[in-house]
Amino acid sequence: MAVSPAVTTLCENSNEVFLDVAKLLLTYADNILRYPNEEKYRSIRIGNPTFSTKLLPIKGAVECLFEMGFEEAETHLVFPKSASVEQLKLIRESIAAERDQRLHGGQSVQPAAQGAAASASASAPASAPESSAFASSQPVVQPPSQPPSLESSMSFFVTLQSNFQHVMMYENPELQRKARSCIPHQQMSSAAERKLKEAKEADPECKLGMEEFLVLELLSWFKQDFFSWVDCLPCSRCKGRTQNSGSLSPTPDDLRWGAQRVENHFCQSCQLSTRFPRYNNPEKLLETRRGRCGEWANCFTLCCRALGLEARYIWDSTDHVWTEIYSVSQRRWLHCDSCEKSCDKPLLYEVGWGKKLAYVLAFSKDQVVDVTWRYSCKHPEVLSRRTKVQEAWLLHTINGLNTTRQQSLSPERKKELTERLLVELVEFISPKKPKPGELGGRNSGSLAWRIARGETRKDTGTSTQAAEYVFTPTEKEKRDCLLHVRYNAAKDQYCRVSNNSEVIQSWDQCVWRKESVFRKVEEDWQMVYIARTEGSSTGRISWKFDFSPVAMKMKSVSIMAGSQTFHSGKVCWHLQAGQITTEFTGDGKMQSFQSLSGSSELVVVAELSGGESWQHSQLFRQSLKEPEQSSLEILIHLEDA
């Protein structure tokens, strides 16, 4: 009988502990085998007291469930109908044989140091949250006695388990072969070799290697030619616009491919529901070739492994996922985000997107690594947010996972992994400084389940912040006692009408403050607007005008702003002038305010909130087919102070 690494780990427990948890595991397995059509026996609630106190803390117990075929499904572990019953029997028989041996007074029948051969082929895809937080399969010893909360520790532990188990799918030779058949790998390799040669000729000291150029080719192909982003699918009947209206029940085929959740994209026009299964199996994603960041990172990481790149899947607790590639020439891991077509820009999320990072973990076939510190230049802030589990618990848990997974590795490979980890730890000590390419907002996908093909500020590399722009009257505007500004969302440009129609490109180049907002372009619907980023309860954007440098003050203000809300979404507009704050409606009509006269400063503010989706509060919604329509217009008459 093949040795299971999970059962091997389970056997390291004392006799009393082993026999107690074995009884529970065998009960779970036997119920499924005896009653294969009873759904209640295929689901284990994570918060169940029996699970949380008698199984979760025991070394090797949860791993056995994952090796049997159980998958993570939010608050439960489930045994899907697509899982292998033969694999379940295999693990069950291994546990039963060990139990029988111990009950008869014999020694453990499981060699303590045997490896992890069995679990790789048997692992079923984990059901993920929207950002596809997969998970693991080898873990932990008894956690420290006082974690922040037992429920929090359990949830985090299952996430680790599920991710670590899922990445073993990428090692399936047949699946890698299928992925390679989709990739123009010969053309990519030739292009990478040519560009590497050109780089070496241009700079003999070039430290780059084949991995870097190959992954750049893969990123470009994956985003431009292979995968597509899904916000809401077009109606399958009329091809019209749909809205995400909750969930539908998954079919057996959906469950077969790891889609525990199916979105209902509902068409208001013809009242038809278009199904969007959130597939978590990369083999299926090679066929569908669409999704959000979870599907993108899942399929892209498989493609990397299929081309022989050493890759790992990166899970971010603030709801995003991506990939890392190991560069042999540079002896370090490189950040790669297929949604953004970005490489080696690790501060993109914290600095560019404004994400409040807490836990960022890397999962590969060999190990789990806490890589949070690579993605942050604000280490003290991040540390203050790491409250889900104790740091000692997390370190202890990760070490347990890695020890079990690496049992079958050669001494040379273990040494290599240790040396790499030491290099990473040294890298993490000193926070990085942002590079120009890391300063812009998101280009595609939102922070979680999100945002299709959005445009953001064009990063010139010369400015660290697009915000904090202040409109100050020019000499012409001072002479004319008038400052007149328009913004056109379709063209994404400002026109300073009162200054010889000066044009300024990009929505955030004239912004005073912005928080959790981005410009969204819907290519399918030919619409554009500004919305808040998903995962943020509010978004805020403002424009500032200061007349004091030219010794002037406001005589009157007229403003037109367009905003639109859906369901319970809200947009609140107001003007701030000194100590005075005045609200106004964003109904697309020009409104005048005499009460603000006399002030030398004006701030126009919009706040977005509410709704069931980030789309339910929008600024400047406009058709790309109507490029001459103004979305925002501010007319300020001035007088001497």
C-alpha cells in the first residue's frame, strides 16, 4: 500500500491521540462510503465543536481529509461528487491498518519519514472565495494556547491547508501537457532567446536570464491573446447588459470542476439568467479562458509550470491573487501579475492601489512562505493589521506544513530551499522604495472580484503622486477674473477653457485627493465611469482651487457634475469653502452658489458608498460613442481679494 504523507504525519501523534482522531476520520469516510447519495455526510462544518476541538488541533488530521478528497467551501469542508472514492478508500484503509496495528499492541506501520508521493495526484481542486484563495495540505501541530480567536485560527488554518493542496495540481504531467498545447511555447522561447541575446549585447553586465524574458512573453500572450476578464457576462439571449444578482445552484458538472459557487448574471431586458460558474480547476480554465483575478492567477501559474518555470501561487488576505517566478540568474523570486501584465513590481498593490496589506503567502509544490514583507514598504502599518492569528502560531504552522511536504525531498533540494529562504528573509528586512512602475492604480480586475479593463493614471516616472493637484489662476485667468474647467470622461481629459483651452490628459492628473477610486472602461458596453474599488466601503475624490497666490477670491461658483446610482448605492457631492460646506446634487445640471463668495479656496468633493456592488455608485458615466459630452464643469468668477 502506498504511504500517505498525511497518514504518516497523523502517526506521529501519541497512541491515545491517534486512536481518538482515527475513529473520527474513519466515521467521516465510512458514512460517505455507506451513504454515497446523502449530502449531509459529504459536508463538515468547520465551526462544529467536534471538528474544532478533536480534529483541527491534531497534527495530520486535516491533511487526511484533504487527501481523502475533501475541499474548502467557505464555512465547510465538502466531499464533492467529482472526488475519487478510490482515493477516499485508500486513505481510509491506511488509517484503519494503523489503528488495527496499534489496537493489537504493535508498532506503527507507517514509516515516519516517508514522502509525499500519494497526495499530488489525488488532490482535488479547492473551492475558493472569489479571489480564489486555494489552500494547502500539510500542517500543523497544536497551535499556541491563546490565539486571537479559535474560529479565526481555524479559518486561517483551513485556508493554508487548501492552498497548499491545490498547487499540487500544477504538477500533474498530463495537465501540464494540456497547458503546453494551448501555448505557442516555441515562438515564445525563440523570442525570449533573441531578446536575451540583444540584452547581453547591449549590456555585457546584464544579470537577466532566460526566465525573465520567457515570463514576459508569457504575460503578454496570456493577457492579450488567451485570457479575458469577466465583470458581468452579456445576456446569453439578447447579448444585452446584465447585473450580478446573487448565486445559482451549481450543477454536478460545475462541482466536478470546482465551481462551488455560480453567479447569476441577470438581464433586466429579457429577464434571463446567464450562469457564470466560478471554476477553480485550471484544466477547465484552459477551455473557458475567462474569469477574474482568481481564475487568471490559477491558470497562469499552471502555464508557468507547464513551461518549466519555477512558479508559486500568491494569496493575499485582502482579496487578490497572483504568481511569483524564480529567477535563477538573479537568485530571487519575481512578482508576476497576469491581470496587470506586470513583472517585478511588488509595491504595486500597496503604493499604486492603496491596499492595506496584512498577510501575503506564497504556495508552491515544496513549501509555504510568508512573503508579506516583499509587497510592503510600510512594515509597521502592516504588522499592526496582522491580527487574525498570533505570529508565533503562523510561524509554527508554516514550519509544520513545510516539514511534512518536504519529507520526500533530497538533501540537496532541502538545502537549496533553505538557502533561498534565507536570501528572502534578508530581502524582507529592509523595506523597498517604490519604483515608477509601481505608482499607478489598477489596470484590470478590481481588488477582488472585479473590475474589467480599467484605465488608470499614465505613469510618467517623474511624479510619485498624481493627486494633490491644485488649480491656481494663470495670468490670463486672473485678467479675465474667470476660471473655467471641464472634464470629459470618454476622452479622459480636462480642458481648462479659461486658459486658451489647455488640455490635460488622464482623470487623476488634476485631482487633489483620491481614495479607493478608479476609472473603469467597459469595452463590451462602450461605457466609462469612475467608481470605487471593490473591497472599499467608500471611495472619495476631490478637486482643489486656490486663489490666494494671485490675491483673488471667489465672486460666484457654478458647477455641473454627473453621477448615477443603482439599488442602494450613494454619491454625495459637496463644496468646501473655508468653514462653509454646501451639498449639491450630481444630476448633470448646472447649479450656482452665491453663498460661497469671498473665499479664497474651494474644494469639490464626491463620496461614493452603499450598494451591493462597487458598480452601484458611479461618477461621470458616459458612452464612449458620445465623446463631446462634458462630465464635470466648474465655472468660478473671481474678484480681487
